[in-house]
Amino acid sequence: MTHSKFEDAGYLSTQAEQIRADVRSDNPEWFQLAEDLNAILVRIAFHATNTVKTDNWAPQAVATRILLRASGTFQGAVLLAERGMTAEARILARSLIEDAFCIAAIVSKPGEFLALLKEDSEGSRKRQGQFIETRGLVAKGDARDKLLAAIDALGKPSTMNVKHLAHLGALTNQYLAYQRLSDDAGHTSASALEHHVQRSPDGSGWHYKSQPATKDENAATLHHILLGAMPIGVGITELLKDEANGRDLGPIIDRFAAMPPVETI
């Protein structure tokens, strides 16, 4: 069954295709900038995957995997933004900024970052094992004994702290954008729920809202998507000495700096 109207199927409706065209026409310069950056990121990823042939945990190899993750996240964020899906695109923008912190950290302090990454993985495994044991999700006997031994062998690893991660590299000031995106969309917060409230101009009341982003909302969203993605490209081209693609990022950064101000998230 085809659901053509937005009120029938939301962003999965056929009407959403027209929404996409309207949203892009509202902010053509922002979308063009995003597409041009994406083309460079794809070239950087192609160069990285074809030149970085080293140990799995070498800084260059880990950075390449972060780049591949970020490239998909960036493209997903733009696809959501062009459909006017504000909160959903901003969730991915937040993820991009976290990836940017990782790239900045691996450039500045590779040894410390890799140790944190490994410890974070072990911490996650330990918490999962503890939950399984605490909730009785494994049968008593040999299976439970093996689980307890595995948990104990992991020691006392800690979870990676994003604020600390931001301070490892050159992007400390972007932690404010990360905080704002977390409150605005990344978590089920009062601010995030405000996306679904339409207040009367005279303050007399409100009603529920489920509609595509406004022009200004989308401009702010695309600004933060680019804010997260550009440092990833800069950092990895520096790390891999990819001078050609690094030079191509220069005009993108200049165009971004010349874009008009956006509303604060």
C-alpha cells in the first residue's frame, strides 16, 4: 500500500519527496557546501583505505575507521536534514562532533587516545557481563563461573569521558556545541521534547507539532553537521600526510566561515 500524504506516513510518505525539494531550495548554499565537503571526504576515505596498510591498532588505521564511520554519519545527517528532520539530523551532528574529538585526540596524543579507546571497550564489556550476571540471564554452573572469571579478568576499566576526550585535542571549544546538541536532540530532555510543541504567539496556549524544519532550523542544523565534519577531514589529512586533499579542504573552510550566522541551538 502506498502512503502518499504526510499525515498518513510522515517522512516515509511520497509527499516527503516534495518536502525534500522545498527544504533544499530554502538553503541551497548550505546544501551545496555539504555536498562539496562530502565529495572531498569520500576522496580522503578512498586515499586512506588504499594507503593505510598497517597494524589494526596503529593510529592511522584507527583514524581511517573513524573516518569511514564519520563519512556515513555525515551523509546520513545531510539526508535527514534535506527532509526537514531537525532533531534526527542533529543527533547525527552530535555524533560527528564526537568523531572529530577522536580524530583531534589521535593527532595530538595518539598513545593516550588509543589506551582510552581500548579501556572504554573493556569497560563496556564488563558492564554488560555484570548486567547479565546481576539479572540472572545466564544459568548457574559452568557458564556463570566462566562469565564471572571473564568479568574479573577485565579489572576496573573506565568509560571514555567525552569532555576529557575533547580536551585531548585542539577542539575543546566545540564541546559547547556537543553539549547543546545533546540537550537539543541527543537525549530525551525537556529541550528535545520542545521540538514537538507549537506555542501560540500570544502565549495563550500550545499544541503538538510534527512537521519539517523551518529554513532557519535547517540552516543551524547544517552548520553543526559541517562543524563536526570539517575537522575530521583536516585532522586525518594531516595524520596521513594527504596534502592534495588537505589543500582542497581550504576553500571549503573559507566558504563555511563566510556563511551567514545561524540561530543558536
